[in-house]
Amino acid sequence: MPIISSSIIVIVAMLHLYIFWLESFAWTTRGRKVFKKFPAELFEKTKPMAANQGLYNGFLAAGLLWSLLIETPDWRFNVAMFFLGCVAVAGLFGAATVQKSIFYIQSVPAIAGMVCLYFNI
């Protein structure tokens, strides 16, 4: 896999590992600083929900990192495209339902990775 595609996959995976940590372990501490618009009184009440969301972000990161370890080129491409596609869709949904900036934070890097993979960059 070319270096640019691999680098973007690592960046997207690291972003989702950060979100995993934030939502699963730091929701009531660092989460308050990151999600400033979220009502402060709801952080403790929504801690289990956020941890569940975080777990899904961890799965996305694991899938992306796994794609870098696959030796068969077709499988590596397909697995990477699948997980980048999942991230792109999640970002689109988040932008439509929560906050528009999620599109730029999640979807744009994932789409860039998909384009680089497709064109073997």
C-alpha cells in the first residue's frame, strides 16, 4: 500500500482511537472541554452511552489498523475501503444530526483516504 494511503489510514485510525479514549474513559473530564455545547449536567448521566459510542470508534480504529497488516493486496484494499467508508458515513450522519464540523473532522479525511487508495497513491 502506498505511503500516502497508509499515512491517511493511520491518521484516521488515531483520530478514532482518541475518540474511543475520550468517550470511553474521559467523558466526564476531558469530554466536558471538547463537547462544550453539551449540557454539563448530562455528562455523568450519559457516561454509559458515551462509553458505548466510544467502543464503536475503537472498532473503526482496529479495522483500519488491521487493514495495514493484511498481506493480500485485494483484501487489504477492500478492508481499508470498508472501514474508511464506515468512518465517512458516520461523519456524514454526525454532521447532519449533531454538528456540521463533524463532516470535516471525520468524513473528509476518510474520503481523502478512499480516493488515495482508489488511485493507488
